[in-house]
Amino acid sequence: LSGLIVPLFVIDRVDILLIFFYLFILTLGMLWVGARTGWNALNIISLVSVFFYSIFYEILEGFDNQTMALIFSIAFIAVFYVSNIFTVLAKKSANIYDLTVSGLTGLIFLIWMLIVGPDEAQVYLITFGGLIFALGAYFIFSMTKLKDPVVLYSVVATVLLVSATAVQFKNWELLVALTVEFTLIAVAGLYLNKKNGVELKGVEKMGIILYAVLFFLSLENLDNIFNYLNRSKRYHSYYDNYDISGDMLVTFLLCVFSFLVAYLAIRILGEEYRENKEKLNLVRFYGLMGGFYATVLVWIMAHLLIYSETVATTIALIIYTLVGIFFYVAGKMSEYRFYKIVGEIFFAIVLFRLFFYEFGNMGIEGKIITFFIVGALFVSTTFFGRKKGVEEFKLN
């Protein structure tokens, strides 16, 4: 351990490449000792020390030879990565030290690539690192069935891929790319869980977390779209010539891919999703995500395609009412409470919009037509299931 302190006294007088070569040899020795004795804490100390020297020198003077700095960075990461993989495979277990080294290796790799990686190659280097960590997760899972290191390596791979995407894309293009990536990750997690017969709840939850992140990121896109629709009332100078095609694409893809993941989850899980509450909630989550964006798209498309705001609003509310009736009746006939709740939510949306907003904004003709049609549709729901109720009354 005392060997790690030596560079502090000569860092300003000795070539930095020589110092890192010294640290590399020292690291190999510490990893060997750790493997022979089981002192895994040495791996963490060595990794943190090398990272400290790299950041310290970057702040102090900066690396003159970026190519050699990149080579040393990749060499250090490769050594720690391979060492950690073989340690887990050899022991058929992973303790807190092994997991810490795994996470720190991925984090330090990302930081180093952003510091010393050439601008034109950063995205490729980070993507390659993400694929390597994903491959590590697959090998560990295939050979040991251990859950914790697999989940951690999967998280590191996801972070690296997302970081590479963020380096390459900006604005709505970034969200489109993330939507595709997160969908593949969510479906892959479901498929691998089912195929290997080992339940990795962390992988499934990661898919939900990633889609929740997409939801919050997409709120800005939805805000842009609705501001564009209301450009005649506010923000006129900015949104008059604003192009919402990118924001619309984000909303459309989130709608389609959310439903796609829900459908694939049902196909992959089979009857298991009905019997397992967690699996059922998983399918419901993606279904509700798709339903949310579908509901928003109905409103947006109605107001984009129809010039009259009153007519567009009326049509959108009628569609919401019909969808609500469909789910309410389906839930009532199948005695599936979730469908009834979805139908009641649509009814609440329509009533809230009518009485708290449209009532004061629509003209008298619009009020009469809209309230009459929506009211008639609401009344029609009382007749569904009535025959069944009468028959039950007679039997009693």
C-alpha cells in the first residue's frame, strides 16, 4: 500500500506516463495479492488510487499525450474488469467488495473516456464499454445464475449506453434514441428472465424505472406541443413558426412502444402474468403508459386536423367517452375491476373538462351539441349489463 503514496512526491518531476506505468505494474501486483489472499479491499484501494492520480494530474497540468493517456485508461479498466469477472466466476459468489469494484470500474471508465477520449470517438468508445459490460452480465448469469452482479453489470451497461446516446444526440432526437434503447432493454430483461428460469426482479424494475424517466423527459415535448396548439393565445412570437414534428414523433413512439412492451410482456410471460401480482402490475404499467400517450395524441390530432377548436374539443371528448364506455362495459361484463377503473378515469376526464373548462369557453351551440352527445353516451352505459341484472333478480 505504501507504494501508492510514492508518486505523490515525484509527480511534478517525473514524466506522467512513467508514473502511470509504475501504477499499472503496482496494480497488477495488488490484484494478484487480492486474488491469492481474498483481500478484495485491495482492488478498491488500487482502483480509487489510480483514478485519484489521473484526476489530480488532469487538474494540475493536463495530459499532453492524449493517445497514451487513452491507452493507459483502457488498459487499467481492462485489468480491473477481467479481474473482477474471473473473481466472481471462480468464487461463484459476489461480496460487497466485488460489487463495488464493478460499479466503480464502469463509472471511472465513463469519466476517463469523457476526459481523454477524442471527441469524434467518444460515442464509440463509451458504446463499446457498454456492450462489454452487458456481455459480462450475460457470462456471469449464464455460468453462475448470480443475481446481484448481473443486475449491477446491467445497470452499468445501461448507464454507459445512455451516456453514449447523450453524447451523440440532443433535444428530441435524444429522446427518440433513448426510447428505442429502453424498449430493447425492457424486452430483453423479460425474455432473459423467462428463458433462464431465474427471476431477476431488478432487471424488470429497471425497465419500469427507465420508462418512468422517459415519461418525465417527454413532459417538455408535450409542453411544446400544447404551447404550439395555443399559440394564438400565448407565446405567439416563439411558437408561431415552431416545428413540432420532433415532439410529435417522441409522443407517438412512446405510445406505440409502451403498448408493444405490454403486449410482448403478455406473450413472454404467458399465463404467469395473471397469476403473479407483480407481473400483472408490470403489464398494467406499460399499458397505462401507452394509454396516457394515446389519450394525449387523440387530443393533439383533433386540434391539429380540425380548424374549429370547439369541434376538435367535442370530437376528442366523444372519443374519450366511447373509450371509457368500452372499458367500463368490458370490466362490468368480465367482472375485471381494473377495466372498470380505467373507464371511470375516462369519464372523470370528460366531466372535469366539460364542467370546469369548456362550460365557460364554448359558445351556446357548442355547449348544446357537446353536452347532448356526451350525456346520451353516459346514459347509454346504464343499459349495459341490465339484462344480466334482471335475470339475477328473477333467479333470486
